[in-house]
Amino acid sequence: MRRKDRALSREEAYHVMDAVSYAVLAFSGEAYAVPISFVREGDKLYMHGAKIGTKITRIEEDSRATMVFVEEPHVPDLYTDAELEEAIAEDSMRVFSRVFTTDFRSAIASGTIEVIRDDEECAHAMELLCQRYLPAKAKFARAAYASSKARTAVLKFTMKDITAKGKTTVKLPVE
């Protein structure tokens, strides 16, 4: 990471992952990436999809993958027009780096992805997904999985390397 001053801890990376509703899953080799919903349990990410398709083919060819997580960026509005006009008049342009910027938090996890073959682990992963995205219906997750498992692949991404970074803009005085 080039900007070490923006590095976030592993725990902060987990917070980013838990805060976003989807991530982008990218595979090694020929470029291929797909947005996907997921749930995190420790250093494991679970997701699901069709048993047939490009994603499954890519997993079978090479289990190495990367996932990218980005919280909603925010453009700070810290200065009034009058303060910016004062900065121009006083030739104090340093505040403009605080105006034309974006606050953000993001994480990138590299690891391996596999299709889960164990039925109990699949059902557990589907329960976790349901608890995250539809908690009021979580008690029906196992029944829903049982009815769709013939056509549903449940995937496990095991995170090995995690990096995260963020930036929060602080207002500087106009001088």
C-alpha cells in the first residue's frame, strides 16, 4: 500500500466488509469479476449462486481469487463559499485539497474460493446469508436451501491476505 498513513487494521477491514451489502469477486488468470452478496464468519466469506456458469468454471480452473469491498464514499462539505473566497484572497490554497476530495474506507482480501460439498456447511452458510440479508425469515433458511440445493452452489472464500485503507478529511483553518 502506497499511502501507509491511510492503512486500516484487520479489525477495521472486517468492519468495512460487514458494512457493505456486496463485494466484487475477481478471479486469477484471464480478467473476470462479478459483484456478489456475501456474509463473513471470521476469515471465511460465504456466498451462493448457480451450480453452472462462468463463476463455477473459474473456481474449478484456479481457486485463487480476490474480493474488493468499498463503503459508500462521501464528499466532505467543510467550507462555506465565503471561506473559500477568503482562502483565494489570502493565497491560502491548501484548503482546496480538503474541498475536492473523497472520504472512503475500503478493503481487499486475497485467498482461495471453493464450492462447498458438505451439506451441513452449505445449510449453515445459507442460514448466515439469510440472517444478514433477511433476518426476519432466517428460520426458513434451511428449508429454502433444501428446496433449492439441486441447483444452488454454496461457495466459501478463505481470506489469506487482507489490506484496508480509508481517509477522513479534517477541516483546516483558512489562513
